[in-house]
Amino acid sequence: MKRFLCGLAAVSLLVDGVGLAQADYVFTTLDVPGSTLTEAFGINNAGQIVGTYFDGAGTAHGFFFSGGSYTTVDVPGSTRVDANGINNAGQIVGRYLDAAGTVHGFLWNSGSYTALDVPGSLATTAYGINASGQIVGDYRDASGLIHGFLFRGDSFTTLDVPGWIGSTAHGINNSGQIVGNGYLLSGGSYTLLNVPGANFTYPFGINDSEQIVGSYTVGPFTIHGFLLDHGSYTTLDVPGSVLSQTFGINNAGQIVGYDIDAAGMAHAFLAAPVPEPATVFPLGIGTLGLLGYAFARRDVIPLSSA
């Protein structure tokens, strides 16, 4: 499965308060036609979405959703594809399994696929890409340990949180800030992210406003999505769902993820924030009103994760 929180020697982000607020969003279900399960992982500022779906035979394919249409993302020769992240130029990153069962990362750019393999690794997965083409993900080394990585053009840099047994890197914004399994990396410093009262916290996505989404667990089985907005955590659950996870957020605050409904079916979703009604106070000729908006948003383990 994609991510698991380990111990940390890093700066802790303290958040006061008991319980989390609930988010005010409009939810739209995104199910690839004919699929048995759909998960959404990434969204760019144009509202283009990527993720994974399972066909009737149980095979996983990546998908690209734009303008109301779904396009399958399948790396030639692969037996499974997960499309995990997309930037504003429409470049897509993810992972695929080859015929031998080996996991490779990939970059899709203008119709061309490029494999992304950390040298010497047993498996590589790419999760996020920013406007500069910087890519984050994780890899398994020869001893079986998991490490995060940052890829810049032609070189990989390992990202290991000091004191951790294993690290991953899930999301990156255009400022180069990175979120992974329980942390934010900004300006060379790691900060622990922990939803109050949660057993585990899994950040997955970060936008240019430093809003972070992910999932958290309470007890052995309860999973919720969350938004972290400058120190304030908000729960994000699809109404009526028994489980919700959030993975990607764009600069408009639109969030994607997946949920499991009461019948046990999994669906991808798009969550659009509902702004508070604007109130204008007349203060004389030429006076401007005050416009307020409220936002709220959601690391855990997607069903399609290995």
C-alpha cells in the first residue's frame, strides 16, 4: 500500500482544539464509464484530473479527465497503470507494472512515455509533478527500504526524513514544497503534520497557497479526508460515505479523491469549495464591500495501492 507513517525526528506542527470542522463543498462523482472502481489522484489548475480505474476484467488503467471526457492512460507493454499526478502543462506522472511484475515510474508528455527508475532500485513510483517538471515519488532499495525522491530533469535526490525508517514523497507545488507520509518539507526543513486525535496522518497534495490535503485514520478502520489550511485542519468526507480519502488540490481549492459508499462501492469525486455569501457594506461613494470566502479540505491508503 502507498504510505505508512513511521517515527519522526522533526519539528512538530501544533494545532489546538478538540475535533475538526466539517467542510462545505459541492461533490461531483467521477466514474469512468464501464469501470468497477474509479479513484482520482491529481488535479491541475485547468480542472484536468488523473487517476485509476478498474475494468470489468479487474485490470487497472490510468485515466485523464478533461472537458467531460475520459481518456485511458496505458503505458505500452504494461499490465497495470496508475496515473497519480498532473501539472498545468498537462504532463502526467504515475507508475506501471511491466510483464515481469516490476514497478516503474513514468512521465507522459505530449503523447510520449518516459520510464522513471531510480538507479539501483527494485521499484519506483512517481506521485507528483509541478510546473517546472520537478517530480516526486518513492523507491524501494535493494534491502527493501522505502525512500522518497525528487527528480530534476536528469538526476534523482533521495528524500529521507531524519530518524525515520522509511519515507515517501507524494506532492510538490510550484515553490518546491513537498509533502509525504506525515511531513511537509519546506526550505530544507521537515515539519510533522498530525491531525489532532488521529492515529496516522497521510498528506498527499499541496497547492501554491500551501493548502495541504490528505487522509487520516481514527481507530483501526475509520478513514477521513482532511484539508490543512495554514495551521487549521478540516475534515472532508463525502456525504453518506463510509470512507473518504483526498489526494490532490489545485490553486482554486478544488480537491479530488475517492470514497466508498454504503453499498461498498468506490467512486472518484471532485469537491468544489462553496464560498460564503459576500456581504457588501455601503460606506459612502466609491466604498468597496468586504468579500469573505471559507475553504476546507483531505494520507491514507488508496484501494489501488500496492
